[in-house]
Amino acid sequence: MSKSRKGEKRGTKGAPEDEEFGTRGPGEGEGSRAGKRSLEETLIKVSDSLERAKIAEYVNLLNRPGRLLWLNLVGGLARGVGLAVGFTLLGSMIIYVLTRSYILNLPVVGQFLGELVWIIQQYLRNKG
């Protein structure tokens, strides 16, 4: 990009603003009104986006580190308990399905469970 001339604003429409007098060149009427409207619309959109993102609540939370720690602690405990309960239920369902398939003598799963039981029995014999 080329260097901007003294007083010229980048990214604006119309003639560059004169720093000494604060006036614009020809065509300032429509362009400045349209620019102000688009600036207002942009500010409204940004304001709405910030309100939807709840930035103020986030900033308040950051200003209270004790509350932030408490919320993270409770959230972590809830995730941990949920993970433990979920793995327990999933594991019990898998064991139930595998034992049912062992009773039905399915070739692949039945052989796998038989070997698993044999390994566990050998371990218990050698341990005791």
C-alpha cells in the first residue's frame, strides 16, 4: 500500500479530511450521512452481539475469583460423578451382554470369555 497523505483517512469514502479546518471536500453531504448511518448500524449490531454473548456477566464473573473457583469446582465434581455413573452403566451393560452371549455359546465371544476366565483363574491361583 502507498503511504497516506497528510490528513487522509484510510477506508473512508469521499474526499480526505483537511486536518487544519476539519472540512471535507466536494460530495460530503450524502457520503457522510450514509457513513454515519452505516456506523450507527454497525454499532447496534456489535452491541446486540455483545448482549447475546453475555460479556457483562463474564466480566462480573472474572471480577469475583472466589465465585469463579466455586463454579469450576462444582462443575468439575458434577462432570466427574456423571462420568463415573456413565462408565458404570456402560460397563455393566457390556458385561451383561457378554455373559448372555457366553451362555448362548457364540463362537467368537464365547471363546474370548473362556480365555479371559481362564487367565483370571490362573492369576488368582498364583497369587494365593
